Amino acid sequence: MTIWWFFLVATCLKLVLLHSYRSTDFEVHRNWLALTHSLPLSQWYYDETSPWTLDYPPFFAYFERFLSIFANLIDPKIVHLQEGLNYSSNTVICFQRATVMLSDLCLLLGVYRMTKNLDSRRKKLIWSLVLWSPMLFIVDHMHFQYNGFLIGILLISLSYLEEGRDVLGGFVFAVLLCFKHLFVVAAPVYAIYLLRHFCRGRLLRSVGRFLLLAAVVVVVFAAAFGPFIYLGQEVQIIRRLLPFGRGLCHAYWAPNFWVFYIILDKGLAFMLRKLGFEIPTTTAPFTGGLVGNSSPFSVLPQVTPSSTFTIVLLALSPCLIKAWKKPQKQMITRWVAYAYTCGFVFGWHVHEKASLHFVIPLAFVAVKTMDDARHFFCSSCYSLFPLLFEAQEYPIKVLLLLLCTILMWLEFSELFCHACDSEALRAQAVHTKKRDYHYGSRNDPSLAKEKKVSLVGWIGKSYLVGLVIVEIWGQFLHPLVLGDKLPFLPLMLVSIYCAFGIIYSWIWQLQSIVKSS
């Protein structure tokens, strides 16, 4: 059974989801097709025909321009700047869905390169975890984005680093940053690792290798940003790529540390008002997909982009210290996954979809030890459920989550229980040889009892049970008990509950990095 079989099965499911729910991101990318096709390059980052302006780096804009050539051949209205606004014919739906499916070939290549030296059992487990990821189905092939394509580039970069081909790994990561700048969270890990792993040795050799790496990065960024810098648009691009006027949280609160911070502020403000204190009522939102006011707090200190940046760096510091002291290519995937977890837990205006950045790399870590597998269970796709809020999509997302959980349980159990059985047989053989040597074969003491192995510990089981309870409350009990009261409560409970699981995963990753030799 080859990796192509897994990819084809995934593609069949994507075809079934062709006409399922799609978010505003669908129109966002259609508008980018139109503006890159209809306007000269000098106007790409200035155009405001649609509220969904171009806010990705130039390589992604070039990618949209490439796709627009075929869109224009299939249906010219797709790439018409005015007439194409909110265009939703079957033609545009099929075309844009097909571009996501085809771009997943990049993910296929990344997964293949990352697993080509693993044993067959681990290969197939990772193929199913990544290529059949319910998170990718929900975000890319229903909600609509190109995360599989971008994560594929990340995996290709990591595969080169794991092979010791540092220059290629750094080159591909630089390319990735010019496709989507939000992957920059792992840049400190890359920088420290490449400096210590590649730029080592005698002074002249170190300086030469550093200059080589610097030249590679400069060439990539020059290819991406050079034309816009020549046009004097660097300030405008920075404004588009880093719109810090957006709120601390996205429209749906990503399950991270700031969920608890916001709730604590709200709770303190409520109690202090009850006690007679004059606490101002905030008017600016905590969330926002478009540029607006910054996030206000009534009681707790204000949170700014610079403060979240500092906290993310502090959270990253144990990993950076490890990479500096002992750069190991077999640890780079774990370190990068940890970096993206830090960015998700403590970052500014984090999208819930950004959990893909660490969940997919963690799938490659999860097959290493049973403890890694146990904690991978807490990084479930449940946090993405609110993205699909229409009733007709509910059975789909529940079925995807159930199938994913069952698949993980069965395959991880088979992998690690088989490993434990093999280890027990080896130990038994050693014991038998020692017994025969000392006492002769006439003595036959009872064999050691087989040690029972539990793949999911009590924390994982409790998390899965709690997940079911939260979902039952939100979907069935809340409407019956509270009716139309507190309509925000089900979504808030999902955010809080998933935040516990992701923060627990972050703590585990931190412990495993600190304890690693």
C-alpha cells in the first residue's frame, strides 16, 4: 500500500465535500485572483475594491496570479474585479476547490520526504494522520484555504534539515515565509539551529557558511519583495502584512491563554461593579477580522502586540537554549512544532486555524514514543468545530472527529503495543537463557506476566469524555435549558475547553524539550 493510495482516498472525500459550506475566505481568494489578474503589480497592495484586500506576502500573490491565468480561460468573470464580487457559480466553486486539491500535492511530497526512512508501520500511521487529517478537510476543503500546500512547504524544509542539508532547508523555509508570513514564529528556532549546526567550525569556515546562508535568504526575499521595494511600496506592504489594529483575538476566540485572560477581566469587572466600584464599560471589541480598535480591558493591564511578542519569545527560550547548546537534526521537528504551539498559545490575533501549524508537525513526533502519542490526543480538531456552524455540516464534522479518534486509537495501540510485545519477548528470551545457564532446563518458573499498556492515560480519557459533555451541552442541552439566553456560552465553552487541552499539550512539549539529552 503506497502513499498514493492514501492521497487518492483523501481526494475522493474532498470531491464529496465540493459543494459543502464555504466561508468568506472563499471570496477572499477569488478577489485575489481578480486583482492580481486585472491590475498591474504596482496596485496589488493598494486595491480596496473589496474589503478583502491582499494581505499575504508576494509569493502568494504570484501564486494567485498564476492560478488566475487558468481561471480566466475557464470563466472570465472569476477574475473580473467588479463583476466578479461575491461570484458563486458552480464554475468558480469547482475551480477554486480544484486548485486546493492540486496544491495538496505539495503536502504529499512533504509527507513522503519526512517518512521515507521510517518503518512501514510508522509510515502508514503518519500518512493517515496527515493526509486524512480532519483539520485539513474542515479548514481547506470546506471553510476554504491553502494550508495543506503551505504546510507541505514546511515539511519539505524540515525533511532537508533532518537529512543534514541545512542550506536547502533554510532556502525552503525562506520561500515559505514569502508565501505566508505567519510561519515566522519558527524563525528563531531556524536561525539558532542553522547558526550552531551549519555555521560551526573554524572562523573562516563559519563566516563563509554564514555568508552563504545569508545570501540564500537575501536572494529569496529579493525575488519576493524586490519589485515592490523598487516601486517604493515597502511601507504599504508592511501595513498590509502586519495590521496590528486588529483585536487581540480573532472573530472566534482561538483556544489559547488569552481566552482565560479576557474571561478573568470580564469577571473582575462584573464583581467590582457589584461591589460599588466605578469600572468603565469597554466599547471597542476584543475581536476583529478587519483593522479597527485595539483590545480593551476594564481591570487587567492592556495587552499590546509587543507584549505578546515578548511573551512568545520568553516561552520559546528553553527551546532556543537547547538548540544553541546541542543542535540535533532529529529534534528539529519537535522544536519547530513547539515554536508554533507557543505562537498559538500566546500570540496576537491568533486564528483558530493556526493550530494546524503545530498539530501536523506533531504527528511526526507522536510516532516516536508512547508518551508523545498520548499527548497528541489533546491536539484534536474539536477546536475547529465552530468554523462549520450550519446544521447540514454538523454530521460531517462529528463523523470526521469520530473517525479520526478511532483511527488514532487503533493505529497508535497497534504500533506501541506491538513494540511493547516485542520488547517483552526479548526480555523473556534473555531471562530464559539466564535461567537455563544457572539452573538447567528442568526448572520451569512461570513466565513474566504481560504488562498491560494503556495508550490513553487518565488525562486523555478525561479530556475525551469532557469533550463529549461540552458538545452535548452546546448542541442539545443549552437550547432546552436556557433557550435564547446567553447565546455566546456554547462557543465560549468550546474555546475554554480546547484551550485547556492545547495548553496541556504545550506544557508537555516544554517538559519533553527540557528533559531531552
